[in-house]
Amino acid sequence: MIGLTQKKKRKMVSQGGNVRRWVFSLDQRATGWFRDCLKAAVVSAKQHTTLEPICILDGDTESDFARWLKNAGVTVIKHEVSFKSELFSDAVIHANQGSPYNPAQASGAYLRVEAARILEDDVFLYTDCDIMFVADPAPDFYAPKVFGACAEIVSEGDHYVETQSFNSGVMVVNRANFVQKVEGFIEFCRARNFYSRQHSSYDQTHLNLYFGHEWEKMSPNLNWRPFQGIGEAASIIHFHGPKPQRIDKILSGEASAQEIDSMRHLINSNIDSYAYYVGRFNEFLKEADS
């Protein structure tokens, strides 16, 4: 199993904070890809946390999946990014020509920055759709000045090391302070056509560039990725990279050539932890569908 070391240490923020709501966002056109992930996430949250789940949905709030969410206790809020027309504009699509840029994916990704405009909480938890809760994260929550996140991780030989950038898949957000910076951030992204060619990224690269060292480092237990191994104290598992419902197809060769080339070695190098966390995922999904 590949281990995890820290390349450089950042001061970890103090614990505390009153986090009551968990927010995730979804563009309806991505429902097919994330449906199972979100079902497992919602069921796992009910089992392991007292968080109130909120879905910011760009789409039909009366669709089959939206009704499933509401029946599962999720508050579904219909909303779209204020600059959505720009994401679908000929100018932005042309500027990103030859890249994997997809305006529908961009629209869903940038919904995260709208959460601070919608909620009234002092502090809230935001996550991507591809997470699940395996323990109560409350002991590691805190009140950040702007937002807290976990370090991005890269491989170096037989180890993974933390970088000075952050992974935006799990964030604890100070609403009042973050919302003051939203317009400036949108302008920053607009000047870069809402996409990073270098990193094939929508908002995460731009969040790192714009906020620089304003982010505060959270406990890695709040954004534990399966390739780190089995985290004994982990509370939020983030399927960053290969998604749990795709792993069997990647290993069997039934997935696309791109998925296989980019993901199979990562899975095989950490097969025990992927088997463990996919097993947990399948348990949550089975309960969701029962």
C-alpha cells in the first residue's frame, strides 16, 4: 500500500464551529453519472451524522431523482449560476475549443460558489457528489476565516505527498466572508473563460489561484481518498478519480480506453482500500434502493 507523507506542513486550523448543514450541487444533466454516488452519500449521512442535507439543483425539482432526494429528507433548492448563459456562449466555447470543456459540467461545478448566496448559516459543509460518510465528521469541524479544505495529493515514487494547493471536493465555508469574495472570483474566472486547460479543471484550479493562501487546512479525515489506504479515523471518503460504480468495469476492461489508461494502475496499486470502500459504498447503495 502506498503511504502518505507531507511534503510541507501547513498549520492546521483549530477544531470547533457550528456546522449544521451539508450542501451539494447537481446539474440535472449529470444525474446519470452521480445518481448512485448521491444515494450512497445521503444514506451514509443519515447513518453517521446529524447534518441537514441540502441539494442545489439546476434542473427539474419534480424529476424522479429529485423526488427520491426529497423523500430521503434532502431539501432541494432550484438554482442556476448567475453567469450560466456565458458558460454556453459561443465565445467561451470557442475559447476552450480543443479542450474537454463542457458547458453543462461547468454549470454544475460552479454551483458551489452560489451556495454562500443561498444559505444563511454562519458556517456550512460543502462537498462534491462523489463522497460518503463513514463516521461523524463533527469532531474535525471548525470555524474558518473564509473556508477550510484538505490538501491536494500527488504521487512521488511509492508515496503520496500533500501539496500546497487544496482539493475543493470537501470544504467548510464561512458564508459571510466567502460571499464577499464571490463576485471577484467570478470575474477572475470570466477572464480565464471559466476553464483551466493546463489542469482540465473548472473551478478548483481557479479557486486555488484566486484564494492563494487564504484557505485553511482541515484534518485529512474530512477528505480521505481511497488511494491513501484505509483511513482508521476517516469520516468523509471522497472518490476522487475512479468512481465506485465504475471500478469493476475499469478492472475488467469494459470501461473506455481513457478510463482504463488513467485509472487502472491507481486502483490496482491500492486494491485493498478500494475493495473496502467500494464494499461500504455498495452497502449504502443497497439500503438506498431497498
